[in-house]
Amino acid sequence: MDKRIVFVGAGAIGGYTGGNLAQNGFDVTLIDPWPEHVEAIRKDGLALEGVTPDEFVLARPKILHLTEVQHLAKERPIDIAFISMKSYDTEWATTMIRQYLAPTGYVVSLQNCINEERIAAIVGWGKTVGAIAAILSAELYAPGKIRRTGAKSPPGHEVYRVGEVHGRITKRIEELGDMIRTIDTCKVTDNLWGERWSKLCVNGMHNGVSAASGLSGNDMRQDERVRRVIIRLGGEAVRIGQAQGYRLEDIAGQDAETLARAAEGDRAALDAVESLMVALRNSQQRSEYQRPSMGQDMQKGRRTEIDFINGVIVECGRRVGHPAPTHEKLIAAVKRVELGLAPPSREHLYAI
């Protein structure tokens, strides 16, 4: 595929995906605002670590700092622009790259949260595509260094999902799927919105919990009281998604309806859900590193995406008449920690 590709955002997911595409022979340019990260990649390459030593890749993609983006005006227009910034940076990042798109170019949201509408407001729905890193766990832990904390090609689940906003399977979405399959498994879906809400459920269950508590993904699941909060978060989000008419996919390996019933007190459903959650602690994960992105943000002193994950669930719940009290309490806890009013602690979750 002779496409010119840019990634606006070379963090954990954008850097991992874009770096591997560059390594696989695609014409990729990364764009990032962190000067040390940009200079490290220019000097030493982008080190992409995996769960096993065999997965290690030292990619050498082209990279620009934000202040250098105007150089794109002297080059061939962009065919595919991935936005891999935090959700609160979506609009300006899309506006910045829009002027460099080819006439048939399009923008792909490869982000947490649901940002397609924000992107479409800037470039139009016809130039907007969704991509979901459904079960790709990764961390940018030092300039020029990204490590993946979950196994490649997990059985029964595609790591990436890509889809058109209208749900039709088009030539460009099939080409995009083929491109991403050079990195890991990828599903071309006719259910982008159901996939998006399902991933929002996953993020809503885990990201804020890690941010408020300081716990890793595995440690969260081993604490029964925290685990029950996670299940309530999931159940509320599932019911709100169903009320909006979404066709939900599995939620971190859980059947959506079973998860909702578990949150509502169905004993058999609760036993099934908890058994699977506990079993997720396995040798394929680098448990010493695995931490949801919002937990990583809190460790680094960055702004969290709590308003774009749990906040969206709460707002959509209000619109469809399904309250989300557990999400509201979690938002309050995360903001207290984020503002420095309290240290991270599992006690915040015990109080929910």
C-alpha cells in the first residue's frame, strides 16, 4: 500500500502502532509534543518491547516535533492521519493535521473514549474512521521506549478493531485492517459504535479505579472489595449502552448481559464474572508493569481522561434515564487524587 501515513501522538498506543508499521515498510511519520521523546527516537530509534524477548523491535520511523509540522506542506499530502492523543487534545490535533490531508485522505481515531464526532466536526463524517486498541496494553516508560504488557495474538480476541462510522465494509477499511494485521490481529467490524461502547465499558471499569487507588490491573482484580466496585461500574455502563441501542461486544472477555446481571445481584452471574476476572492474572501478562492508561497518567502527574470515559457514561446515562452512581463517585475520587487533595489509595474505592 503506497499510502502516506502520520500519527499525531507517538505515545504508548500511537508509538507502538506507528513504530511497528514503519518497521513493516509503511511510509510513517510520527508527530509528538514531548521534545525528549522526539530526540531520543531520532538519535537511537524507537525501542518497542514485548512480553517476550523475540518481540523486541528497534524501529526508525520519521518523526517531527509539533513545532516542525509545517514541513509537511513541502511533502506529499497525507493519506491516513491517525489521532492518538488524549481525548482532551482531539480537536486541536485534528485541526492541525487537516490542512495536510490529500483529497481522499481520512482521519482515524486510535484513542480511548469516543471521539469520532469531534473529529467529524472538523474534517467531515466522510473522512472519519474509527480504530480501537481493544486489548492492547502498552506504556511509554521513557523517551524512545515503549513496552507492551500483554501477549500478542491472544486466542479468541482480536487486538485491534477498525470500522466505518456508517457500518459498511468499504475498500479503505479493509485496506486499513490489512495494514494493522502486519502488527497483530485486527477485526474489520460493521459495529463500530457497539465496539466503541464496549471498550468504553472496559475503560470505565478499570482506568479510574487504577488512578484513584494506585493499583495495577492485576492487583485490582485480586481485591474482592475493589473487584465488586469494578463489576458495578461495568454493569451500569452496559445498561446505559443497551438503552442507547448499541450491539455490545464482550467486555474484557465477559458477556455483557452476564456482567450487568452480576452488578445487579444475580449470584450465578456474579460467580461467573468473578471467576473470569481472577483468572485473568496469568503468565502472559507482565503483571509488574501492567497498569491502565489513567493509572499511568496519575503516576506521571498528567491530566486524566476521567471526564471523557466515566464522565461520558454518566452523561449518556442521564440522557437515557439510567443513573450511574458508581461512576459519579469514582469521578469524584479520581479528581480528589488528581488535584492533590488525597493520595492514591484503595480506601477511596472501599467508600464507593
